[in-house]
Amino acid sequence: MSITDFLDEKKIDAALASVAAGNSFHYKSFFQKSGLSGKSTGPVKKVFEILDRNDSGFIEEDELTSFLQNFRPDARLLTEDEVKEVMKDGDSDKDGKIAPNNFQAMVKSAGAKKPRRV
């Protein structure tokens, strides 16, 4: 199973290009650009399973460090600050892991549209 089974390669390439520089990763914009935020629960669950490389049922910090490499093997590693930022939003019980329901919530929040000002 590959991320490209669920996301368009061109969108993945665009999302990765937008975060090529260190400390430029923001999960909400990455999820939007990659097309993940527009996916239903089933595909998001499958992507979570890919990101959970050790099959623990969670995404831990070390897996988060190599997050982008799940989308393309030659992608850069996330910086320590980027990992901390994602964990801040995704690790609701502060145990150093992102649970599947928290990942779903993060993806859903990335797809939420901001209200337009009139």
C-alpha cells in the first residue's frame, strides 16, 4: 500500500515542494495541498496506517520526523520544531503519540474553511 493509492502524485509533489525548506512545514496547509484534507474517513485511516510504520496503532515522534518521506522517499526530515508543533496539536493526552482519532481530527481541521468576511 502506498500513499499514491489515495492521493494524486501531482498534488503530493506540489505539497512537498511547498515544504522543501526547513521549518516550512505546517500540517494544515500540507494536508490541503496534498489533497488529504478532502478525503473521507476511510482513505485518511489508510494514510494513518502507512504513517504508523511500526504498526503500534499510533504515530510517534520518530515516525513524525520521517513524515514527508512517506510521501516521497527523498523528501527531507521534519525539524525538531516542526515535530513539536504537530505533536502540540495532535497529541491530546501528551503521551508522545498521535492516536488515529486525533489524526482524523487534524485532517478534518485542515479542511475546515475559514468564515469569509463580508
